[in-house]
Amino acid sequence: MPNFELHAHKQIIKHREVVADDWSVLKVVEDGTPETVEVPAGKIIVPVKVWLAQREQLLARAARRELGIWFASDELAHTVKDDLDKFAVVAVDFPKFSDGRGYSIAYNLRKRLGYQGELRAIGDVLRDQLFQMVRCGFNAYATREDRNIHDALKGLTVFSETYQASVDNELPLFRRHARGALPEHSDVGAGI
């Protein structure tokens, strides 16, 4: 009996399009450990703990761009900072809709560690989260299987403007808005 489970999506949202997905997410089951889990062939996204425990054995697969990693919501992005360029996909798990720690992981991967590749949200990913996820640096989304992925795609465009600076726009709205100077003979502010 294998000491892991594989979770695959037929389709994901990537770069604002619904596309076929050929990656599987590996999850270690109760009787497995990061050191003993056997990573099957194919394009696999492994837990960070598996990467750390089996790094030397998995390096060749990473070099062939057949390996990605995923962060649990309680893990820190900097734990793999020196290896980020090795992965074709970096994913962040949202164990439940209300757990927002994954947004911080994504932000840190993009802004502090400079990760430029595919950053995928996995787990309990719903339409209502996508707009904020893109603001934090995600560019791919494996939405919940029980929801319509084409409907979820609309979640990326629910707002036409943002106020705050973030990964997707480094300037806040007040810095992006062109303000004209007051006319030379304006009564505004003259106390009249």
C-alpha cells in the first residue's frame, strides 16, 4: 500500500485562462514520512518537507522540470529560498477557505525571495479568493473540484481598480492617479 495520495485536476486557471493540467499533488498519508515516501514518476508537486528530506534524490527530477513543491499554510517561504529556481511549479495549500496564511507565503515568495515561476494556489480555492490571490502573486489556481472553474475565472475581474499597492501593482491608487495642479487664480484654499 503506498504511503502517499496523488491529487490531480483536469483543468486549472493559469495566466487568466482555463487550461489542461498535467501535474499531480503528492500528499503523505498517515503511515508515511517525508523521508520514506516514494515519489512516483511524472510531473509531481511534493510537500516542502519531502523536498527537504529527499533533496539529493530529487535534484535530477527538478533539473528536468518534472518536480514542483507545495507549502502547507504553516510553513515559511524562506525554508527553500536557495532552491526556488529549481522548481517548475511552486504551490501553496489553502486547507480551508478562511485560512489566509497562504497569501503571506505567496507575497514573500514573490517580493522577498524573487520567485518568478508558476505560483499555484491549491486546496480550498474558491472564486471569491482569486482577486486577492492574484494581488499577492499567484498566477495559477487549482479550484475546488465541486465548483465550476469557468465561473471561478470571473473572480479575477470582480474589481476594476485597487487602492493598495501589492505584488500586481506596486503603486497605491493615489500615486497612480494623475492630479492636475490648481489653476493659478483658484479660490480653493483661500479661505473665502
